[in-house]
Amino acid sequence: MEKVLGFGGLFFRSKDPKALADWYQTHLGILPVPTGPEDQVWIQDAGPTVFSPFAADTDYFTADRQYMVNFRVADLDRMIAQLEAAAVAISHREEMDGIGRFARIHDPEGNPVELWQPA
């Protein structure tokens, strides 16, 4: 069976796409979509990726959102310190044995973003 190689992009609606792309670049280091041949695309590090549909009534993230992005990080404590220094609120912190540590933030439009340091 032929299968996909990984995520090629994540596309979602935004009230202010430029401002939101700038926020992700400033706080998480994700480069915006290239607009010309000299622009670089964000290259993610290889590693585990979880693809998991949740039940429609899950309480893992708020009911007014259809998705939550999860990004792997190398050092969750350093990432949290960096975000807190920029006045980005951390809403959840959790550790799961054998899986890793998690923290949750929300982007300026209220989208949940989970940060994961694998075990």
C-alpha cells in the first residue's frame, strides 16, 4: 500500500493571517509560507508524529475548536520560560509516563496549541 510521508502543511482559517503567521514565527520559530523563490519554508525535525481523531464530545480541548495542533519541542522548560517572558499564558501542564511532558498555550485567535517534549 502506498502511504503518505508526513505532513506537508497545515491550513486553517484566520481573522488576520499575517499577524497570526508573525505570532507563530516570533514565539514558536515557524517560518511563514514562502511568497517568493528566495523565501525559505519551515523544515521540521524528524521525529514522532501522532495523528489522532478525538471523539466529538472530547474535553481534551475546548468544544468550540475542531482541532488542536501539537508541536514537539526539545526542551519544554526552556520553551515555557521563553513564552512566559513574552507574556504568553501556559494553560495546562501534564506529564504522562513513557510518553512525555506537555504544556498548552493558545494563539492570539484562541486556537489551542499543545507543546510536547517526548519521553
